[in-house]
Amino acid sequence: MKNSTLLLRSLLIVVTIAGIPHTLALYVSSTKESDIAEPQIPEIVTDEVNEGWEPYWVGKYEVSFDGIKEKAHYEIREKSDQYKCYSILLIDANGNSFEDNAIVMEDIQITDSIAKAVYQIEYEGKKLKVDSQMKMDDEGNVTLSYNYYGYEGKENWKRLEQ
Amino acid sequence: MEFLTQTFELEELQYFFDYVNNGSVFYLIIPFFILELIRYAVLKKLNWNILGDSIANIITVVAFVMIEFTLGALLLYKLYFYVYEYISLPHLPLNIVTVTCCILLADFAYYWDHRVMHRIGIGWATHTVHHSSPHFNMSVAYRFGPLDAVFPIFFSLPIVMLGFNPWMLLFVELFVQSFQAILHTEVIGKLPRPLEYIFNTPSHHRVHHGSNEQYLDKNYAGIFIIWDRLLGTFAEEKEKVVYGITEPLNSINPIKVFFHGFTRLYRSIKSTKGFKNKVNYLIKPPGWEPEK
């Protein structure tokens, strides 16, 4: 077989196989973008319902950071009674979104509507671990706060789905 | 669709591949090797040469793993993650589609890595170790040469550049190797035709280990024999396979086994005149000689 045929066939094989997961990732990403354009509006909860409200932490949240235009989507997952939080989507200041799959909280300790966890954040290229505290309101939204050597950080997590 | 795109954690992937890659040594390879030894005994072929050869094989894998770990700890870990971080397409999520495509790509890379090791002198100097056994059993799968861990780097780094997670790629590459291991047997004959058409099988791999003229440099595949069919290196098992290399080693001394490729290459380079000829011994196919 000629070298040029070998090269062409090999390139075709590599481009096809590598192209499949990239195309799928793009498709999933574009689907999520349309989700962002029309975020799910939380159901209007009446006071009657609120009386029997129980905090439920598992699910997806849109995270806003104080003083920063960028946003992220986080997901709290439960497995074997252990709660973990992952960053699943990053949204830049122009609204472009990028799929992500990074763990941000390894072990969330939940007590009703209050939770504590070691929060893994990135600051100026350095990966930091800071103690954080979260409080859930009766609409399922979360306020997170942490203190890192005097710097007080605050984030609002808006629930995307119940 | 959700099934295809559902992401999972790296630890879950590691757990699965650990069971398949490392676990298979205990639940598959060792029991099968014992079965092969029993078969040798029943056929009255069990002798010191087979046992000594198998022990030499195990010793070479220990040396190989030590080299690979040193190389990995000193260089590969940083290199792969540097490439993944700075010279890569957008990172792919860990889902069933990504893992499947990673297996296909890693297997295709294995095909080319394997083909290159057969077709250039420096590659053959290390890979000849694997082929130098005159026997064909599971222990031969673990007969490695000193630089067998180096050549795959050049073929797997481009996969990292395509956005595949380096850890996932490592698990998948070990999976290709584990699949390869179970092909080293004479116990299994030919499998049903559809399987023989798509997958690499013991029959196809026996051909690869043959020193018969028509079997030389054939069937380089890891998991899928379709690469050989597509790239013109496929051969069917027809006549009885004569295992080993065209210039037999005739030794079960593990040190001699492990280094004989390089000592032969060194002797050839030393005895030839001219810088170009010396370099040609490294890059030309095995058996190449300068014009006289």
C-alpha cells in the first residue's frame, strides 16, 4: 500500500473517531445554552406549601459570584449518603458557556437547611481549599459564604431544577 | 441520548478498568496459564525450556514495569498533563461515547506504535524481546523489552491533544494491553467468522508471532483486526506457525533475553562504517544492511 494511502486512511480514521465525542459535546453544550436562555422558573410556592417545606439539596444551581460577571452551574449529587458538588458548566461575561466536570466540594455536611463543606476554588491560578457555609431558603436557593484570610466571599446559588 | 451523554467520575472509570486490567491477571491470566501448563504436560511437551522461558518472561515484565514507573514518575505524568492543559482541543466530558472513542483511538495508536516498532531498527531492538520466545502462551504476553514503554508515548500524546483525559487514556491503554495478553495462547482455535473479521483473536495473533515468511510483519492489531484489514497488513492463519524470530535467540537467561535486541543492534552499528550507515541501522527496517 502506498504511503499516501496509508496517511489518508489513517487521518480519516482519527478525524472520524475524535470528531464523534467533540460533536456530541458541542451538541450537549448548545442544548444547555438554550436552557440558560430560558432558565426553569421555580414554581410559585404558597405559604401553605412552605409550612411543610423540607430542604432538598441534590440538584443543579446557577451560581453568581459577587462582583464578577462570570457564572457557573453547579450540581450537588448524592451517592451512598455522601453529598458532593461539581462544577458542570462555566459561563463567561459574554454569555458563552463551556462544559466543565470539576469537583468543588468533596463532602458536604448537611443539617436541614444549613450545610458546611470545604470549597475548592481557584484564585489567580492557585487552587485553594476554604471552609464554607451554605444556607438554603424555602425556594431551594442557596447562599454560600466563606472567609479566606480576611477576604469574605459570597455566592448566590439559584436552583435550576427541583 | 441521556445515557450517551451522562457524565461519570474518573474514580468510577478507574474502578471499572482496575477490575478489568489488574483483576484479570488473577481471575483470567494465571488460571489460564496453569491450564496451558497442564495442556503441555498432557501433550508430553512440558520441559525445562518452557518453564525457564516462562520464568524469564516474568522477570522481563518486572524490569519493564520498573522502567515504566520511573519514566512515568519523572516525565510522563508532567508531560501528559502539560499537553492536556496547554496544547489540547477542548477537554471532552467523561461519558460512554468519549470512553468508546478513546478505546478505538488508543487501539489505533497501538496499531501504529506496534507497526513502527517492527519496521525501524531501534524499535525492533526493544520489541524483538517479545517475539524471541519459541513458545506461545500467556507468559509470553508479559515478555517486554527495555524501551517498550517509550515508543507508545509518541502515539498516545496526540490523543491527549485531541482533548481526551490523560488518566482515562492510561486506563484504556492498559485495557488494550490486557486484551492483547489473553490472545497469547494455542489453546483457543479459530473463533466464529464475524468475531475473526472484527476482533484480534488468538489465531490472528499466532500469525503475528510467526517467523514463517508469509507471516512476517502481519497482524499488528491490539483489539480490532480491522486496522490491519484497512491498512494492508492482515494475514490469515493457514500453515502451522513457527514461533520466534528469524535469527533465534536460543536462551532462557532473562538478562540475555531482555537486552539481546540492543546488543545485536550495537554489534551491527559498531561493525559498519560511515555515520549514515550507523544511523540507518536505527531507522531502517530490521535486516537492513549497507550496500557493499
